[in-house]
Amino acid sequence: MNISHQPARRAIIELRDIEKHYGAYHALRGVSFDIREGEFFSLLGPSGCGKTTLLRTIAGFEDLSSGTLTLDGRDMEGVPANKRPTNMVFQSYAIFPHLSVAENVGFGLRRSGKLREEKAKLVGEALEMVGLSGYDARAAHALSGGQRQRVALARALILKPRVLLLDEPLSALDKKMREQMQVELMRLQRHVGITFILVTHDQEEALIMSDRIAVMFDGSIEQLDEPEVLYRRPNSKRVAQFIGVMNFLPGEAQGLSGGRLAVDVAGLGRAEIEPGQFSPDLDHGAVSVGIRPETMSLLFEGEADRARVASGTVREVVYYGDMTYYEIVLDGLDSHVTISMKNLVDRPVLDVGARTRVTWDARALVAFAA
């Protein structure tokens, strides 16, 4: 997560009541929000939710059906893509294989009127920025996937855009290279200080890299918040299901007490849910209670009981080396909960069928309409 804790910055992009239709298909539905100057902003959602369409409207590749888009204080209606203070890195990178690295990076400077020496200096600076100094003469087809991605970034940044648009730029990389490039993109964004807008369907990628995230479903913004708020206090069950892993247990709301919602949670018992972690209209009746796997723990032999303990049986064990994920069927429930445990030197890995005790923190509970 790209944490800055800086004073609120001015909006560089303002979207108001954005609508986009493709014939009878309604791609964007009343989208309104601001993107701040110098922030790393992500559009996150499943395939077909409208995030790439929204990015393309900002870039100028798609016209709006209605609504207004202001970029750096200027209304973008009728402004073509090549006249906007933006540049875009595509999922395919669009590297020209017959050109060298330097020729690819400097491609956008061809009609700039700059002298050859000035162009060469700018290309060198851009390559240094993305960690490719000395690659000027390298053939583009001889580059690895991660190197091609860096060339695409350098080519976009050499034109000094006010906003850089990233359309799933890491999706073609293997897991290890993708994780490395996530960190490098964060560092690069801090270094150049411009606004980055990332489109991704990978919630982990968005949580790691973003200052703020807009979660989209069906052409609308479901929730826009900082990563920690999205993860800890999702405003709908749909967001909670999409962001990370969440256990859901049936519950019965019993009313408010001191601002907290009293709930009888199946398998866990009575608990009080913190203000801000349930909808104000939930006070009585059936609810769905969510809790993250890492906020529940197994109590191993010799460990003292905690204030909140339930019993259950291990249904499945998935070992990841540093972590083990358990599926636990709590007594009185037919379904299971997932619990993640750090693997410590003196901590055993339980077998399927073992009986165990489960403890949890009521502060981690969130409640949604059933």
C-alpha cells in the first residue's frame, strides 16, 4: 500500500455523472469522483465491470455518452487523445520489434522539433529512470517481458504527461517478476511525482500499490477508499467478497448497545460489532457477519483459553510454507470457516479430522444485510 499521509491534494481529474452506452449496452452508469494530483489511483473490478472503458474515456479513446470530464482544470469534451496531458501504457506494451530500445523510447519525440542531441539526452534520462541505462542499442525483440514493460513505461514518461494511464501492464509477467515490478512502479511513481491510474482485476496488486482504490461492478463505483478501509470496512458484501478472503456466518441482530450492534453469530455466539462496521439500518433481524481468516486463530495444545473460544473440526489443510490455511467446521455449523496461521518453529500443522479450538477478535467483525 502506497501510504503518504500528506495533506489533501487538489483534484487533477474530475468525473461527473459519466455515462457510456454501446448501443443497448450500458457500460458506465453515473460515475462521479475525483482523482488527486500525484496519487497512485486504481480502478479495480472483475472483467466487464467498465474499468478499462473508464480509463479509455480519460485517455480520449472513447467519447462520453453524457457527463463531464475535467483534466487539469480543462473540460475534455472534444479534445482528442493526442492533445490531452496523458499517456498510456497498454497491456500488450505495443513495443516495435524492429526498433532498438532507444528508438522505441524516443518514438514520441519524432515531431517534437528537438535537436538530436537533446532527444538522446531525454532518452538516456528516461532509460535511467526505469533501470535500463546502457540498453539503448539493444534490439527490442531481445528483451525479457519485464524489460519490455520498462521500455513501454520509459516511452510514456519521456513525453512528461500530467497523468500516466496503466491498463493492466503487469498481467503478462510471471508471478515473481510481477511482484518485483509492483514495487518498482510504486518507486517510479513517487520519483516522478505524477498521477498514475492503474486498471487491474487483481485485488492484491491494487492493495499493494494504491493510495486509493475505486471498486467497480456493472459500470458503477461500489466503494472508493484507501486500501486499508476497503479491506477492513467494506461497505457491501459484494466488496467484501471481492477484496481478499472473507468468511461469512449467519447471524441475528439483537439491537444497538452503546453504538455497537449486538449479534448472535452462528458458531461463534454473541458479539458486539463496532460502529462503522455495519449499515445504520441494521438493528434487528437476519444479518450476514464477515470475518477475515487472519483475524481468527487456532489455539494449540498448551495455549491458554481466550475470552472468545469456539470448538470445531479440521476439514482441510493447505500448506504454503510460511502460512497454513485451515478449513474448520465449527460445532453447530454445516459450513466451514477459513483460518490462516503463521507457521512458527514450534507450531505443529494439524491433520484433517483433528479437533481444535478457535478464538477471534470481535473488533474484526463486519455485518451486512442477509
